[in-house]
Amino acid sequence: MQPEQIETELQQAIGAAQRVLPDWAVALAAYLIAAFLALVLFRVVFSMLTRAVAERDLFWRSLVTRAARPLRLVLLIMALGFANGLAPASAATTTTITHVLLVALILSLAWIAYTALYIWTTIHLRRFKLDAEDNLLARKHVTQTRILMRVAKVMIVILAVAAALMTFPAVRQYGVSLLAAGGAAGIVVGLALQPVLKNLFAGIQLALTQPIRIDDALIVEGEWGNVEEITSTYVVIRIWDWRRLVVPLSYFIEQPFQNWTRESAELIGTVMIYLDHTADIEAVRAKAREITEADPLWDGKVFAVQVTDFRERVMEVRILASARNGPRTYDLRCNIREKLVSWLQAEMPSALPRTRADLSSGEAVQFAVPEISGPKPPPETGGL
């Protein structure tokens, strides 16, 4: 049977019902019957789609499952729209219902688009584990996906609301007049939205260039921590002592900061010790190597012991050792420092800085060692 014949049959049935029932009752019955048939059709279509994707991958199965409610809503809107054209209602009622259904259809399509995007990102991120030892690739994809997901969600909402508002003649005319005039109201709105748009574009730039990623180790405003969350407007950094530092997205585009895991999580730790001039450097180097090689935190890549400065009272010795990430490097530095100091105290106490006495005319004159001036070793910064 052709669609025209179906429409003719329905019009004849509605005409016959009007001879028995009032128009409002016939219109209500038409809407209810259309809604019932739409629900029946949804069950049939949903069952067919479920069987069709039973052997497909997880994305299609999840899409069919999560899109069930928006699909049911779309079928209801279409059925009610068809019934609205046949129901014996007034012109004002028909126009109002048509407008409501159009807005509902726009919002439903936005719902479906967001659902498909959410399912795709969720399945995509399942392949990457942030708790892996080498999680550089995972952090890259998770950061990029989450930022773009938030930006896409904002864009979907903006487009859906704009399309819905443009269906109202008054709002549409106001929008056209505002764009044509470009007056003070437009300037005020632009200034008001400047921080929001600034962070929105900063988020897009961060997702593409990725100067920071989820779980990156950063030093921001003198604080060391890991990137815990990246939203559409700000970044949450978990400080090493469990505090949270909230920084606007635009900060990472405009301000300098340190990223310790930009290309790799591996880091070289520095241990600075100050010894007497008579210290046996070869013995210290051998002991430092023994301590480092015995420590499971050392990754076996970098080790060095060097005299980096020679001052009036002491000499500065620098020990370098590498580890797989910042926390392990920090612990490795502490272990080397503690064990080396214990060894110096027990086996080579003369290597520790001392106060000397100058014997002159049978009297001992004490000279106190002044505070060491000049460059100091870098302060302990958070987790490293």
C-alpha cells in the first residue's frame, strides 16, 4: 500500500470518528494511537538493530544500547508529527505542537550526537592504562581525548540551543538585528565572554600541542605535583602533599612552567655533598657507585661522581643517578644521601667538613668555618 493510500485511509477513519466523538477526543485519540504505534515500532527496530550488531565490535553494540532512549524519542516525535497533520485540531494548536516537536527533534539529535561521541571516546580510552610504568602514550591520548570531548560537548550544546532558539521568530529577528547592528550590546557580550572563549581556545590548543598531559609531573608557581584533571576552563594539579592547585588553562599557554615528563618520565637526580679537602674522592666515588647499584630504584642508565666546586673551606661533590620517574628519583636521592653519610661517619670521618686550629706561639687560635657562600644546591622541590 502506497503512503498516499495510507494517509487517505487514515483521513477517512478520522472523519468517521468525528461523526461520533467531539474533535478534541478524536485529536487526543490520534496522538495516543500514534505514540503507541511509535513505541511498538521502536521495539521492532531496536530488536533488529540489536541482532544486527551482535557480532560487531564494542562501539556498535554500545551505541545501539545507549542510543535506545534518544531513538525512542525521535520515533515518538515523528509519529506525533504525522498525527498532528491529520488530527482535527485548531490551526493554533497544530502550529504550537509542530513547533514543540521541532525543538524536541533538534535536542534529540544533539543527544544522539553526544551519546555517539561519548561512546567512541570511552572505548578509545580503554586501550590506554595510566597506571602502567611507561604511560607516556596513554597520557597523550587521554589528555587529548578528554579536552576535545569537553570542547565538542560545549559545541554540541551551543549549536543545539542556537538551532532551537532560531525556530522562534522573535529570537531569530533579534539575533539578526544584533549581528547587523554590531553595537554596544555586542561589545559588552564579547567582553563578558572573553575569559570563557580564551580558555576554550586554550583548551583546543592544549589538546593539539599537548604541553601538559594527564598525570604529567609539573612545577607550577613553585609547587611540584601531577596533573590530576583537565577541564574546559582549568587544570587541577595534585601537589605532592595532597593539596590541589587549580590553574586556568590559559596559564599553560602564556606562562613558563616545568614539565618533568614531557617526553619521558625518566629523570636524573642530584645529590650534593660538601667534604673536607683531604677527602679521598676515589673512595667516595666507589662507595657511591656501590650504594647506587645496590638500590633497586636505579635504572642503570646514569651515574657520575664529580667535584663541581672547590671553595676555601670545603669542596663540593655532585652525585648523579637516574630513575624511571620523579618519585623514584627522589627516593633514590634520599637513599644515596643517607647511606653515604652513614658510611662517611663510620669509615671516613676525616672527610667531613672540620674546624681547623692554627698553632702559633704555643697558642691555639680557633677559626670558625663561616657559612658557605656562593651557589647553593637546588632546594628539594616536592616529589623530586
